[in-house]
Amino acid sequence: MEFAQPQWLILLVLVPLLGVRSWWMARRSSGLRYSAVTTIQKGPRTVRNRIRALPAVLRMAGLTLAVLAMARPQDQDVVQERFAEGVDIVMVLDTSTSMRAEDFRPNRFEAARAVGAEFIRERTSDRVGLVVFAAKAYTQAPLTLDYDFLLEMLEEVEVGVIEDGTAIGTALAMAVNRLKDTAAESKVIILLTDGQNNRGELSPETAAEIARTLNVRIYAIGVGAHGEAPFVVDHPFAGRQRRMVPVEIDEEMLISVARMTGGKYFRATNNQALREIYDEIGELEKTKIEERIYTNYEEKYAGFLFPGVGLILLDILLSTTFLRRFP
């Protein structure tokens, strides 16, 4: 409960002052004079004696309730409606063997999976899907709002399960196909790769042309340090060996693909940079949320006013009849 006009509550300070004044005036007013009242003081107290202060109490209680009524107590019923205009996002993840390079901690693939999971957890009303690729592309998870399911599907992705290679164009085309029939106003592909398109029958540029036609934006992320990166290989005779391999990211192609669709290209050289890139993409593709709040007010002053008036009338009735003071 709240008060619509709380400024009237300041009058409550006057109620006890009025009570003190009434008590003082009653003490000063003279009654019938007797030569001695000792006998009367020793006599039994009647009901009238015991409740002679009742009118003053009723008057103060009535005035208190009247002041509370003037402050307009109200009950508020607040209804909040929330409308979210979600974004449809397909994450396209490279799972070629080069993603095992250890210029990220513990390697490129594990870093990409961990940061991608963080990105998914931060979604609220965006539908997110997952496409994985190497020499071929597969839909690991369709567009969904079930983020727990999506995280499970992401956790199951492994490097080396798909035939090795980098079919970027095929993966982009599959992601576009997942988005073409959706009703979302904003459709996004987040492509993460560390190589060059060397497999598949469709070029990344052709896939980007299709995406642009369908109003799908592509954000491309190239992962890998500049120059060379450490990579663990299994030698048939010497066993596992750590070698430095050149980082070959077709940045020119990725920049072209992103710009063609109105997206943006990013280069990530370590875990923190990759995390910041996903944060920036999240800000660029922020979900539009509209809130409408409706408040219904129910006036409660009658529950204070009528009892207050009743107490004041009872005070007047008792003061002029049963508890009337003489003279």
C-alpha cells in the first residue's frame, strides 16, 4: 500500500498535540466545588470514572484515521509485459586439424569452444544454431532457444571426426540455408576459422552473395597468432613432436565475405582477444527488448475515513450524554 498524497501525513504530528491540549484544558477547568472530597476519593470507582478518558481517545483515533484518509492510501497492481525481438544466429565452427595449434590455451579449438559457450550463455531470446565443418559441413544443432541442449551439442564437437580440410564456402551455404526461412528481422552468421578455403564445391564469395540476398550478415573471425604457431604432430618413429607451423589465414577472403554482407572481420591472436570479439559481436547484435508497465490503483481511503468519522461521532455522543461533564 502507498499514499498518493503523503504530504497530508504531516498533520499526524498535530494529533498528540491536540490530545495534550485537551488533557491540559480538562485539568484547568473547574467543576463543582466541595468542602472536602476525601470521602469521595475512598469510594468505589464506577464504570463512568474508569472510561472518562474514552472520548479523548476516540477523538484522537478518529482524527488519525481521517488524516490517513486524506493522504489517499492506495493498493497498486503492477503488470509488466516484456517483448523481446530476438536475433537468429548460426555459429559456424572450424574443426580441421589445424585448430589443434597451441598458440591459444590450451589450443585454438578448445579456446573457441569455451568462448563460444560463454557467448551462448549470455543470450536471452536469440535463437542460436551450430554448424561444424572441415572438408564437409554438418548441422550440429538447429536454431533453438534451448541453450542447455545447444551447449551439450557444442561439448560433443571434436577435431578430427570430419575428414580434414577447410570447406568455408560449403559451411556458409549450410548456415544460410538454416536462416533463409526464419521470420527474424536480424539474421547473423558467426564464422570462426584458422585457414583457407580448400575443399567444397562452393566458394565463400558465392555463399556470401547468397547471404546478402537473404539479408544475412556474416561476422568472420580469423584465429591464429601472426607468423608461426606451435603444433603437436604424431611422428611414426619419434612419437609426438612439437613443431612450429606457419599460420595461413585467408584474411583477404574473410574481409571480403564480411563486408559483402554488411558484417565485419576480426582477427583473434589469443584467448582474451577472442573473448572481446564475441563481446563486440554481442553488442552489435543486441536483442531489442521493449517493456510495458501497467499500474492499476485501488483507492483505500474509505476504509480509514468512515471508521474515523464514526469514532469522532461516538466521541461527541459520549461527551454530550453518558460522559457529559458538569458544569
